[in-house]
Amino acid sequence: MATVKKQEEETQQRIRIKIRAYDHKIIDQACRTIIRTTQQSGANIAGPIPLPTEKNRYTVIRSPFVHKNSREQYEMRVHKRLIDIINPLPKTIEDLSNLNLPAGVDIEIKM
């Protein structure tokens, strides 16, 4: 039984889309656009799967000279989502290549 499932998974073609953005509203909008486009072309979708948010914190001394105890902290958050397209059609790939996403969204596509 397990070998049959593995063979089925190997025969399925899959496109993995990884989306990154600094704003969670923009990334959700981009996910909705991608999902709507792939559903119209007739492909199966798994996701969007929210991945852990990457938080980078930077501490900077406020004063240029003596006051070391006075510090400012900045934080940069990178939100990530993962979408799998299972058994994509040629029309799906064409529609994804012509897709307009909002500014500030980084997209990585693996086949």
C-alpha cells in the first residue's frame, strides 16, 4: 500500500510557489490572486500554507557619543506562504506567467 502511494506521488507533477512579503495584507491578496487564477484554469491547489514569520531585530545606539544605555530597537517581519499546484495544465503555467501581483511581493516558483 505504501509503495502504491509513493508511486502516485512521484507521477504527479507539482509546482511549488513560495511567496514572501513584509506586509501580511499584500501577501494574502497575492495568494487570493494566484488561487483564483489556478482554479479558473482547472488545476488542483494545496494551500496557502502559512509558514513561520521571520523576525529580524536590530538594536541601534541613539546617541553618537556617550549614552550607551539609550538604544532604539527596530524589527523587520517577513511573512511567507506556500502554495502547491498539483498536476498543472499548460494553460495554468501560461496564466501564472501573465499574472500581475502587487508591489512588494517576492515570488519563487519551483517545478
